[in-house]
Amino acid sequence: MAQDIYPIPGLPVWQNVERMSGAPCFAGTRVPVESLFENLEGGVSLNQYLEAFEGVTREQAIAVLEHARRTIIRAAA
């Protein structure tokens, strides 16, 4: 059985190719990170998202959003 890995140091995201179809998930949950972006794109507020996905903390969601922001800014530089 494959082990859970944390592919990006310091980011609260785990991944396991044999669980959750290999999708990156918020640490300590089975909530795919992709669900955050899908919900925000669909007009759901961050507060609404956090209420709907109880295991995800505000700090985890902000860390993922900040990582995405930094990655985009670096790529555009």
C-alpha cells in the first residue's frame, strides 16, 4: 500500500495514489483541494466552504490560496 505523502513542504496537503484517486487533499481530511477552487469559482464564499467541509480549517484554505497566488506571480515574472 502506498503511503501518504506531503508533496509540497509546508503546505497542509497530503496525497496518496491509492486513496481518493490520488487527488491532493487537505491534511487530516479526505477533502480534495480541488473542491476549494471549484466552490470559489461557483460563487461560494470561503466561510460557506468552511462550513460545508468541516475538517478543513481557515488556515489550511488560506495556505493553499496563498501558495496558488505565489505560484502564479512567480510564473508571470
